[in-house]
Amino acid sequence: MSISGPVRRPSLVIRMRRYWFLYLLFVPVIVYYLVFRYYPIFLQGILAFKQYKLSSGIWGSPWVGFDNFTYVFARPDFYNVLENTIVISLLRIAFGFFPPIVLAILLFDLRSSWLRRVSQTILYIPHFFSWVIIYGIVFAMFSNTGMVNQLITGIGGSEQNFLMAPEWFRPLIVGSGIWKEIGWGTIIYLAALTGIDPSIYEAAKVDGAGPLQRIRHITLPGIRPVVVFLFTLSLGSVLNAGVEQILLFYSPATYEVGDIIDTFVFRQGLNQLQYSMATAVGLFQSVIGLILILSANWLAKRYAGTGIW
Amino acid sequence: MSNGNEKVYQAVSSAIVLGLTLLSAIPLIYVISMSLVNEQEWIDRGGFILWPQNPTLIAYERLFQGTAVLQALSATVVRTVLGTALVLLMTTLAAYVLSKRNLPGRKPMLFFILVTILIGGGLIPTYLVVRDLHLLDSVWALILPGLVDSWSVLVLKQFFENIPGELEESAVIDGAGEVTLMCKIMIPMAAPAMAAIGLFIGVAHWNSWFDALIYLDDSKWHPIQLLIRNMFSSSEIGAQFNNAGQHNAFNPVNRVSAESLKMALVVIGTLPILCVYPFLQKHFMKGMYLGAVKG
């Protein structure tokens, strides 16, 4: 920038001393990250290869190589858990990914601004509810005394045990997830839609394009990068199938279709105190998850032009 | 021709949007209505109440007669206020420092924080850290593990970076030191963004229960969400809150169904969220659209 010839930069030490106050401010942040974020990562790498004994602690417990992993992979129920995790994640993507896109386009095109405002206000609310509350609402709707069963028996049908029946578990999980997030999910698309140059729409109108042509040739291309980006991102997190929600919704009657990696780790680790085995599963999940998210980012960069970083 | 299409399209999309809005609203109305009836009305109407005929606060009265709900609410208020204040403080520190473009080592410091968005230690190792720090069964177990939110650091850092550099330069020329610059100029400028982030962090604290499930055996610090979860799985909630000792305890008019008690708990668990919702909505609509404009 300077036009008066090269200026000698002060040495690093001098520059750093000028900012000593800022480094001081950053110390608590560093301490937090080391203790609560980095140390657990380190522990995960250690504990997964040890046989944790309560009496000898983490450091005194013996190394066992890959024993924890071979033990887990020999358990038939683990494959069931793995399958449930992937199936539930894919169901969430298959049924939950597109509704917010459609809703965003409809909201964006609505001419009645009061309908848009009112519906947006209501549709965003469930996003801010905890999963406990969502479970409460699902209970109100689908329990044996709930609204849906009252309607079914009211028209002469027979009561369905929605909350305990394995065949209803996944529809309820996926459905209530969509119910919670459909409104919130539109926001990012609405932001992308407002970025489209209005004059393109004007020109299309002059050319006599109808609403469907408009959507196909202007709206969809306009949000395509965001769609591709979010889609690859969601593929990157298929091993995280929503632990809080499932922990609330599932029961021994529905383990078979609902037990996922995170709930398995929760039960094996914290209820059965199998720390090493649960940590090994956690490490497996972390490593696969990291590979997935890195590939997803690579794909997003390649096909959408935007990655996460 | 295309004008007719447009009308059809507007009609169809209005109908779909209206339908989805009703699908969102009806369960909420049903929950509120169910919480406002006594056992008599519940029996009379076969448990299907979209609008109460004789609204009563009996479910709420019963819930607040015991100490459990009040204790859970006060525990939740403490963790939410304390947690939000500390997270906001730490997040602001991190974001402010990282927004200094000339700071030597800024890149690795940023990287140090962002890595944790991608990888984490998982449930058990984090639990062991909290246990070994003797934080189990204390309110700190609900606060310290989430003391900095990496995403919020990114958002706030960007906000600090967008404050015009001239402001900082003129302050430095006027002789402002680093502390004055931060406290008197930069932080007041960022106050709206901090308020927005604080609201979101506050909502997250109010809503959390999983950490309490993991870290607290003792129910002293059990937050309201965990209490609600436990009461939903309890089969004795009806008996618990319809105890004898009340006048005419077996008359359904003086009783409240387990369903109504549960729905009243759901309303209690969401009421603060609904109170701050208008502010949230203002912030996220504005913030999101601004973010999009910037690209």
C-alpha cells in the first residue's frame, strides 16, 4: 500500500507485544477449548484402545488394541443400529429435504402479503421448541387418548397404538421432524430468492411466461447452488440421526427400528458403564462422519461452487 | 392466458400455505385447550377439545401447588441467565480478538476454534472430563461444557469486521487505549448483534435437557424440560396432582386428567419462548436477509 518505498515490518515479537492485551483476552477462550473440546478428542483416541476399569482410571487401565472394535463389530445388534441410523437419516432427507423448498417458493410468490406474514409467523414457531415439547405435542396428537385416535374412533375405526408400534415409529420421527423444521428450513431459500434480480421476473412477464415456466426457468436456477450445497451437507451427516428426538420417542418396544448409534452409545456407555466400548463406537462414528463431511464439502465445491470452507 | 394461470397458481399456493399453517397451528391450539379443562369436561367431551367450553386454570394450579415445577423453573432461570451471560461474554471475547486483522497468529487461532465444529470428542469422553472436574450434579455441568459457541463466534466476528475502520482509527488518534476502544466503541456498536445471539443462546439454554440427563443424578438442578420429560413417562402424574385433602377430591369438577396436566406442562415449557419469539423473529428475518445480500 505504501508509496514511499518498502517499510521494514517490525519483528514478530514487537508486533505481538503490541497486542498483548488481546492475547490476554483470548486466554480463557483457549483454556475452554483445550479442556472441553480438545481434551475429549484426545481421550477418545486413548480410551477406544483401552479396557477402562473404574478402579484404575483412564491412565491405569490396560491397552487392548482393537479389541473394543472387534467386540462391537461382532455384535449382531450393532449392524441393526447402523442400519437404523442410515435408514432414518435417509428417510429424513427423502421426505424432509424438498418440502421447505416448495414452501419457500410458494411463500415467495404469494401476492397476499398478510397471508405470507401470518403463515411465516406461525410456521417458524416450532423450530424454537425443545424436542421434549415436540414429543409432548406428538403425544397430544397420537397417544391412545390423543386427537388422531379420537378422530379415528369417531368415524368408526379402531384405535392405533402409534407411540409404541414399531411400524409407526419412523413415520412419527420423520414426520414430527418435518413439522418442527419445515418453516425454519424455508429461510435460507427465501434469502436466496430475494437475491434474484427482479428485472428478470419482469422480463419473463413481458414475454408471457406463466408461473410454472417462471419457476422452472428463473426461480429454480436461482436457488440451485443453495439446494445442491444443503443437499450434499445433509448427506455428510447421515450418521447423526437425531439423538435427542429418538431418545424421547423410542422405547424397548421400538429399539428394533429406532435404536441409532448415538442412543446405543448413550445406553452402553452411561447406563451399562461400558466406557471403552461406547467410546470406540463414538470414535468410529467421528472418523466416518469426518470422511463423509469432507467428501460432501468436496462435492459441494465441485457441483455447487460453494463449500462450507 | 398466462394471467389465468397466475390466478390459478395464486389460488393453489394460497390454499397450500394456508393448509400447512393450519397444520402447524392446530396442534398448538389443541395443546393449549386441553390444558384448560377439568376432568368433568374432559370426560364429557371424550377427550377431544379444540376449544374449551368452561376454561379453567385448575391444571396449572395443581402443578404449582407442588414444589417440583417451581424448583425446575427456578433452576432453569438460573442456568439460562448465568449460561447466556457467560456464553455471550466468552463468545464476544473470542470474536473481538479474532476480528483484528493485523493480529499476529490470527489464522491459527481461528483454525483452532473452527476445527471443533468438525470434530468432537463424543459423549463418553466429554462426560468423563465433566466427571473428573467434579462438576457432576452442579449447575456448572450445564454451563461450562458449552461456554463458547463456535458458530456464534464466526457470526459476531464478521459483525466486528464490518464496523468501519475509520471509527477505530479516529479513536486511537484521540488516545483511546485498547480497553477504551473495546468497551466504549466496538462493543456498543455490536450490541444489536450480541442481543440477537444472546436471544438464540438463551432459547437453547431454556430448551436443553439432554445435558442435565447425563450430568445430573440429583434433581436439584433438573431443568423444566427434563422434568416435563420425566412426568410424561410417569404413569402416576394424575394421582400425584389429584391427591386427597382437597375439597370434594373425587368430584371430576375438582379433578384434572393426566392428559390436561401434561398439556399444561407443555404450555409452561414453551411460554417463555413464545414471549421472546417476536424479538427472535425480528432478528432472524433481518439478520438472515442481510447475510444473504452480502453473499
